[in-house]
Amino acid sequence: MANYCSFTTDITGEPEKLAELYKRLGNDGRIGLDDYNRLFDEVADERFDWGTKWIEYSVSYDEGHDWMSISGDTAWYPATGHWQRISEKYEVSVDMTYSEPGGDFAGRTEWSNGEMTFSEETTYNEHLYYNDYEYFWDNLTNECAGLDLEDVIDSIGSVYEKMSDGEKQRVAEIHEAEN
């Protein structure tokens, strides 16, 4: 069984290009490398790296708009090759954020017309701390149960070193309450 890597991808571009992409994707579904021809009107080069085995997704798009959002899950890793190729083929900008708590990684990658313009990957907890602060604390509460305080601090990683004294105290208080 795969670890699920959750993603949200925002795509901006010419309305006609997005309409074509939406026509090929549909509202939601599951795609893999076997669907390459359906998306790109060509056979995948044998060296093409999709980035993952499959993508389950749901599309939010209103016809005529210059923006769509696609969210869902992939197997193990983000579908970087897929999103890069969409950016290139449809001449659009793609901004993908992803997280995989089981593998302890998360990140964000952007492409414009197929060229990577930004890429950053961090630990899962670091991603939560900087991008979903409230959920970071909720998640920490769940992680604390049954662990020594030192193990909790290790799970937080480098974020702990950057925390204020008040935040470090909050970690200790959450740990105490859960144990």
C-alpha cells in the first residue's frame, strides 16, 4: 500500500488552454502514465518520469476563467514530471504544494511554460509550522501521546530551534497533558 502524498495545484493561463486541459482531465478521476497520450496527444518518451505511479484528483474550474485548482493524492511522491509537462504543453503556470507525513516531507514547486521557477522541500512539521500554524499545534498534540519529550522535540526537528521560549513551553505543556 502506498503512502499518500496530498497535493494542491493551482494553474493559471489563457482560458482556452485551461478549457482544453479541463476537457481532458474532467472534473475528477485517477490517472497514471497510461493516460499520457490522452493528456498530451503523444506517446510518452520511455525516459519520462511521471513522478509517481498514479494521481487521484478533483478539479475546481469555471469555464472561461484563467485559473483552475486541482487537489488530491498521489502514491508516495508528488507528480512533478506530470505538472512540469502540463505547464509546458499547455503554456501555463503551475504552483504545486504537497505533503506526505509518513515520509516526513512537504514542499512547493512552481513552473512557468515548462520551466521550473521555484522549488523548496522541507520536513512535514516544518511545512506545517510555516504554512498551517494552527494545524501544526493540533498535529503536535496527536504526536505527543506515548512519546518522551525528547522524542517529540526530535520529531519537530529544526523548527524547535527556531521557536520562541513561549512556543517551547507550549510544546512541553502539550506533552505533559498528553502523557
